[in-house]
Amino acid sequence: MLMPSFDLGGTGAAQGPTPLPRLQPRDWQNRLIQLLRVRLVAAGPAGQDVLIHAGPGAGKTLGALLSFQRLQHEGRLDRFLVFCHRTTIGRQWLAAAARLGLTMREWEGSWEGQCDGLLISYQAAARQRRQLERDLLPALDQRRWLAIADEVHHLGLDPDEPEATAWGHAFSILSTGARLRLGLSGTPFRADNLAFCAARRLREEDNGVVVERIVPDLCVEPRLLIMAGDVRPLEFRFQDGWVEHGRPGRAGEREASPVSSELRESWRARNLRRAIRLGDGGGIALRLLLQARRRLERVRLEHPGAGGLVIARDIEHAGKIARLLEGEGDRVHLVHSQDPEAAGRLAAFQAGEADWLVSIDMCAEGFDAPRLRVVAYLTTVVTRSRFVQAITRAVRMDAGRAELEAIPRQPSYVFAPADPLLIGHARSWSLSEPYVIRTQASEAAAPGPGSTAADLRLPLQALADDAGAVIRMNGPQLPDFLGRAG
């Protein structure tokens, strides 16, 4: 059996300010340590920013903290400052630091004692920027420190209106004195075509137009993590069907459109809105949910604690889904951002207290639940970043399951309507795509990642009269359709 990625059972000899744990870092984490070491030695202006693109389950949090600890041990860094955008993510940083023996706490107005690092939310950094400049930065002035931005793509930069992107503006100012700025991201691109912090930009010509490309310094593709057994592969089940448009009872005013092969954008969007409705006459959403339930039951035969996640459109839609699942005898937790008890329900699901978690906006970045094995995607949001963030909640492994399963690991499953854009995203979820920042003149000539024109160039099989079947896709790189099942 392969050795686990980390062995935190003890500590080595204390040769620096923090004893080093006895562990076996993943290969990419060793490369990260070396990269940061080289950038510190180079000490040039171009070496200040380091961007890491690594998907869920790669070990970004532990890798960043481990890198700091090694460089602190070598006398190259003294302190670190972590910026993140969610409270739940912040708790994971605190827990990971404790595992490594690092002293880390949340910012509470001062830097006191022998603390190795502080945690600040993006919102607090923007709201308290003046206070932080006054009270925090002087304490770091004589220190060699590392600024870490988690899910750094949230830190947008607008050269025309810096104050409009408050989070990115605050981070840029507060991290000016850092020896290095380390940006971590699983989806290093934005829908608004803006650049973001801690990321190098290269100018290049594309179709005769000069554009800027965000270039990660280290890219860890999910397919490589799958091959190493660090994360699970995903298998997709896209539910197809016919959607009728027009007014009933009026001859010649109704038209049927198959979900999977509709290329007209307005019709495609209408098809998806209809497909996710539980009461729709085509029954696409209902069939999808029942298939997801059956799949979870099968998964539980070998993984008894497995759970499922449904991404819903809005609170009303989520409530209907939760009631349907409860009607089938399932234990369901419904969470959304307006619920004051949402954090408790998320924690209860992580602990195994429910079969299904139904969510609108709470289970994308930072939500860590290795028991998740089935995801049902029933929302009209079709951007690549949101889709990939949602489905990759189900790729994480825990130590207990890793000891029981061979490599490659047993797959998790994604169920979704057969929307052409979602199918396109599924084909490339395990591959890294560049983020190109385009001017208005170049946007029409060369669509960016996740755009309609880019995805519809992918070869889709027309289903003709077979609409209504499930389109199966599996394998880490997702080749052409492997088959269909009714």
C-alpha cells in the first residue's frame, strides 16, 4: 500500500524557531517550497508574487503553511499573514496550523506574543484597512513576512476604479511590505474580465490583439491528483429530455427542443430553467434526483457514511427539493446564507447527521466534506467556475477511506441536466485553462474560458429521438461519450 501523503504523528529535532513535523509532503508541495525559496533568494520585483493553481483536495492550505514553516526554520521568514473570504475557510486554516505546531490566531486589533501568523478576512481587511495600516503594519515593518491570499481570484483589481474592488485594493495596500505574496486558487479566473492580486501577467498577441494572460507559477491539475490517488475521479450523468415552448392549445405555436442539442442561447437558457423545475411536464429534475438517490444507495454499500449534495436555484426551489427527498425517507439538511443556523447544519452534515445537503450558495469554495460522493446540480448558474467549484466538493479523500481503497480511487458521481454548457465544462474540469484578460476589442474575436462560443465548439452528439436518456461521461480527462443508459 502507498504511504499516505502526510504523517503528522510526531516532530523532528527542533533546529529552528518551530519544530518541524515528521511528514512526507506531496511532490507538488516540495516544488512549492523550492519555488518560494528561489523567489526569496532572487529578491527581485518580479519574484514578489507567486500564484498556485491547485484544485480541491490538493492540499493548498497545508502546503502553504508547510512552506512557511520550512522557510522559517531556515531563517528566511519570520511571520505570515493569511487573508481569506469565508469564516469556515478561516477555521480550516487555524486547524491546519495547529496540526503543524504553528501558533496562529485571528486578528483582534494587535499582534501580541510569539504568534507565527494572523488570520484576516477579506471583508475585515477592507473595512478596517486604516486601522490595520496603523496598528498591524508597524509590527511587521522589521519582519520578513509572507502574505497568503486564499482563493485569490476574489481579490479583483480594477485600474480605473481601485476603490470599487475593495478587497483587492485593501490586500494590495496591506501586503506591500511582504517579502512574498502567495496566491492560492482552485479556479484562477473571473467572470468580469479583471485581473487579481498576487498574480503575474504576461502580455501577448492573440489574433492580432494584445491581451494579458494570468500565468500560475505552479499548476496542479486534478487529473494528476487523481492519478496519484490524492482525490477521487468524477463520473457524470447528464439527464436529457424534451422541453416544449409555446402556448398550449394554440396550433403551430409549440416547439419541442432537446436539452442537450439546443444551440440557440436564449432557448438553451429557457430549457435549463424548465429542466430544473420539479413540476415540469418533462420530469427531467425529478428523474435526475431519483437517479442520484439510487446511486447514493449503491455507493453506501461500500462506503456506509457517504452523503449527497444538491445545488438548488433559490430558497423556494431548495425547499421543494428537500421535501421531496424527505418524502423518500432521507434525512436532509437545508442551508442557505440567510439561515443563522446554516454553519451548524453544515457541521452536522460533515459529521454524518444527514443523508443529503441541499444548498444554494453555501457549498462551493472552502466546504470540506470527504463523505460527499454524489452531487446533483440543479441551478441555472452555468459559469465554469461555479460548476467546477460545486462538483469538486465530491473529490476529497479522508485518511480512513484512503487506507481502504486502491488507486485510482472509487469515483464520485455528478448528476445534472444535459445543458450543452455544463457538458462542455464537464469535459475539461480536470484540466487547467488559462485566464486571458481581454480588451473590449478582443472579446468578440476570441471568447474566454467558460463562454458559450468556446464550449459549443466541443463535439456534442445529437440525440435526435433518443432525447430523455442519460449521457454518461467518466474518466479523469473525459473523452467522447462512452455510452447511454435509459
